[in-house]
Amino acid sequence: MQTTLEGNRSKILIVDDSAFEQRMLADLLSEMPYKVSVAFNGLQGYQLALANRPDLILLDVRMPNMDGYTACRLLKANPVTQDIPVIFLSGADADDDRILGLSIGGVDFVSKPFSPGELTARIQVHLNLARRQHAQPPPASAEPAEAEAESDPDAVLVNAVKRLIADNLAALPGLAEIARSVGTYREKLSQVFREQTGMTVFGFIREERIRRGEELLKDTDIDVQDIALLIGFNNAGNFATAFRERMGVTPTAYRQAIQKK
């Protein structure tokens, strides 16, 4: 009977650099049917998540070596861990912090100090939602993708960068900041990205901007000038030049041809 109960306990991973916060959370959760493990920074948390496959992660934002946002980007870029619910816990309560945490894949953002009752309720809600999602049969191709990602951390890094770029086309940071945002440095990222994709990071950014511009021209009525700004060009002229070089026609001509069809 004890073994069965143990197997039914949800696994919660606490990632926080404060020993006091860890103990407080562990004491709170130990009173519930959870099996708790802890990590002291984002990198250790990411590695433990790969090894132990927790059912939910409580992730602090501000930590040394690797912060919570960086860890979450890696978790969501790896098919092995991308479905694990991540609840951010942070002393920062600014709207920008909340928006960033949710936009990179967090399911919730709880500000410190928090109400123990509210936190445990949120944990249970997201565990229940995850169980319903996992009850659905996975795609036939899911297992090989997991094996490949698990054995190739470089692929996870590149996936994280691609997602970051796609989510921030309008205002991308420099290459060094992009690298820091996924837990590496500029030279390593440039090398890995070229090995994995056959193109530079900037080459991928150009392709992604044109691809997104093409989608917006085809599927929306947004003005060409506004599309240019949405995908990171300074003005419509720069967008038109880049689009014509890649597609052979101007954005306006492309849209007109689509509308005629």
C-alpha cells in the first residue's frame, strides 16, 4: 500500500537560491500528497527536471548563474520538459515581469510574499490541468523527438533561441543578450546555431522576419508600414527592399497578387 501511495504522489520541484524560501515551501508542501525536490539555481533546476521529470515546477525569478526566465526558456524548448507546468515565484510584482514570465511559457506568476492557501490552490489547479492534457494520446512522432532532444542539448539551445526570436521580432536585443537569455555566450551560440541550422543567427532573424511579414500580408489587412514595425524593420522602405530581395516582388505587389487569387 505504501508503494502505491508513493507512486501516486505528484512530484514538485522547487527552484530557489534562498535556503529559507526552500524550507518554507518544502514544509508547506510536505503536508500535502507531494514529493518535493529542490534546486538552488536555474541550471540545476533544468538538469533536475530532465532527470526526474517533475509534475510541476515552482521557479524563482532572480537567481545567480542562471535566472528563472532562462531556465524556463530551456524547459520549454526541450520536448522532454516542455509540458511541465511552471509557476514563477518572485518578489518582483511589475507588470513587465509577469508578462515576460507568462509569455515564455509559465502557467502562472505568484508574487512574494504569497498566501500559502492561494499557492497550494494554484498548484492543484495546474496539476489537474496537466493531468487532463496528459490523458490525451501523444502524437506518434513525440517519442523520437524526445529522445533526440534529450541527447542533444545544442538542439534545445537553438530551439530556445528560435522561440525567443519569434516572440520578439519587433524589438530584438543584441546577440550577446540573446545568448545570455538562453544561458550561454555569444561565441558559443553563434557556433552552435550555425552547426544546427546551417545559417547564422542574423540570417535566421532575416528569414523569420520575411516569413512573418509574408503571413501578415496574406492573412491580415494591416498596413505595410505597420507590418514593417511589427517585424522589426525601421520603416516600410527597408521592409520592401528586404522582402523584394527574398520574394522577388514588393510587399504591396505580393498582397495585390494574393487578393486577386
